[in-house]
Amino acid sequence: MSAILFREVEVDGRVLDVRVRDGLVDRLAPHLGADGASDSVEIVEGNGGALMPGLHDHHVHLLALAAQLTSVDLSGVADEAALGEALGAGPRVGGWVRATGYHESIAGELDRARLDRIAGDVPLRVQHRSGALWMLNSAALDRVAAQLDHSPDVERDDSGRPTGRLWRYDARLRPGLPDVPPDLAPVGRLLAGLGITGVTDATPALEPGAIQLLGDAHASGALPQSILLLGAQTDAALPSGLRVGPRKLLLHDHDLPTYDDLAATVRASHGEGRAVAVHCVTRHSLVLTLAVLEEVGVLPGDRIEHASIAAPDVAAWMAALGVAVVTQPDFLRTRGHDYRREVDPGDLPDLYPHARLLSAGVRVTPSSDAPYGALDPWQAILTASDRPLSPAESVAPAEALAGYLSPPLDPGGRPRQVAPGAPADLVLLTRPLTEALLSPRADLVRSTWVAGHRITP
């Protein structure tokens, strides 16, 4: 029987010893002993550091995050010359160059002709920072020609020739890309180092092969975190360690569904007993979704992803309906300059609201949306408490942390606790929690455990 004894750790403001047995928290008390000579006991000296439940990121994209680690990161590129240098020096995976984090502020709109001039004839695909748009050069388009349909998602010029700009095309593009599975072990290590013991993968319409990749990585220990999937089929047979969450509904902001179509989709999901998680980044998409939920009815677990623009009256509406919100306050730090330039000034106070949602009674939690946002939850907590835009929407660091401690199926709900019988998914900090929250940062994470197994060095 395996056991861990944490000595002198802070739990809910008290310094205690905590014993873990067989993957569960067993007992909390001052000055506990190992209690059992037959146990193989790992002794962990806490030195007064906080022991808390592991963090859960309620909105992340695991396979895209893994792919980003072998991609060219364009987030710090300043102009077209630097863009060409970065793309030219980028790694080739399966003969292709993949780049992420592009924004028009770097070199304007990109299409096949501009990419041909900038990057030459190596197959190249560049992802917009939003994650909604891929931009391909001619060499790449030649290789995926069979995957290009005649939907509005494939932009074409006046002659009908694809311009290289593909909207929401990840799944349709995949069969034409090199078959090089991403390595998920670096993702597992990154998450563990941040104190994250569970994630909700918000990728829509996950294919069986993608689910198997995640399952294999979890089974091997490369990705030890628990995984909730929004994009799996309701009746999918999932590998051990993976669970089905609410159904992700990705509303295309340039082509929103009709009211009746969205209502039918939500009604069908509810008919299966499955809640929905609806992507809403504009006022229109949010109002449409709330109107549908008001008619169809809200199922426990229904949630709004992003709620990027939400006025005070909409916050009250969400509270009345009882839907939760999974938001991304750190976008205000990483994209604040662009928001100031591109967003209607009247909308700036309503960007990624937080305090008003809590005040209205909405369950709300921060998350990363990685790789489209920064993965670090401690930075998100800091940004949520000291917002560079709409500072009136700031919340206390402890309130932001509570979202990361909420259960996977109840984002923004009652925080999980270190208590007897709870899973030993734990994170140990180097100092007491109140002190740590004065300046939240990732280097305060000392070690992380999943089901009683240490997953950090």
C-alpha cells in the first residue's frame, strides 16, 4: 500500500500534516505519523507551504498546444522582414513549416501570393492568433487541393482560385497534412510544472484518432492529467482517464446559425442528457445563444465559452438562466494593445467581464484557451486581479484561483478541497497561500501529484 506523508503544510490557513494512501487523501491532523510499518511512505517536508488541490484549466486545446511547440511562434514578430526571417528559420515537420500567433499588425493580411513572396516554395501554413484562420502559400495549397471544398470557408478570388485563406478548416485540412503525431509529453510536463492536474479540452468535433492519441499519452504517463473532452461524441468509448463533458458548439462568427438551427442542435444535445458549451465571442453570438437557452431550457452544465463581450444586462440574463461562463482574462494583457486599436470604444468596458458576472450570481472561471492564450494559470490570476483594461472588472486573486479549483463539470462552482476521501491530485507551493497570492507566479509551484503520484521532478 503506497502512502505519502506531507509534514507541516498549510491547508485552508492551518498548518497540518496530510496523509495520502492509494491515490486518495486519507487524514489531516497535526503531527501525524506514517501509521503503518507495511506502508512504503514518501515523506514530503512542506515547510509551511500551501498544499491545495491541483488546478484545472477549463478551456485548453491539447493537440494544438503540442503542435505549437514545434511551430514558429510569431507573437513577437514586428514586421514583414522579421516575419520572413522567422518563417525561413522555422523547423520543418514532415517537410512543412507551421507558424502560429499571426496578427495583421505584423504585416497586414496574408494570402498565397504574399506568402509566396515572403517565404518561398516550402509548404507553409500560418495560423491567425484567433485560431480561426489558416493562411497557406501556393506550395501548401497544391498539397491540400483535394481537401478544399466550395464552402464560404475557402476564400476564393474573382476567378474562383483559392487565395490560401481557410476559415475554421482544421478538421477538413488534416487529411492533406503530413501524418506526424504531435508529442504530448512536453505538454504534460508544462502542465505539471504549473500545478495543473486536470484539463478540459475544448476542441470541437474530435476525431477518433485524436482521442486515441490523447488516451495513449495518458496511459503512458506522458500526459498524466485527467482530461475532460468537449469534442467527443456522446456515445464514444473513451480510453481510461478521459471523460465526455458538455458538447462544444462552435458558432462561426462570420456565419452564425439561424435561431431555429441552433435551437434544434441544443435541444438534440439536451435530449441525449448532455449539456452544451457554446463558443460566444461577439454580442450577437452571445445574445443568440442565451435566447435559445431561454426557449429550450438550461441543462445543468450548460456553459458559455469566452463571453468576450457581455454587457451588464446580459450578465443578469445569464445569472437568471443559470449558465456558467469560462472566460480568458489574460487576453487583456496579451492582446490589450490590439483591442484598444480594433475594438469599438463602447465595447471596451464589456470585454471579458469578471467582477460583474460574479456580482450578478454567474458561476465564472478563468482559463487559458492555450495555445491561443498563455497557458500559465498564475499569470491569468494576476491579470484577473489587476486588469489592464476595464479595471473595475478586476477580482481578488483568491477569487480567480477559486475558478481553477472548481470541479471539471462545474466550472466556477464550489472549489475542490484537500479533505479525506478526495483524490490526491495536489499541488504544493513554496509558501503559504495568502503570501503566494500577493504576487502569483508559476515559480511558486514546488511539486505536483496526480492520484498520489508525483508528476514533477
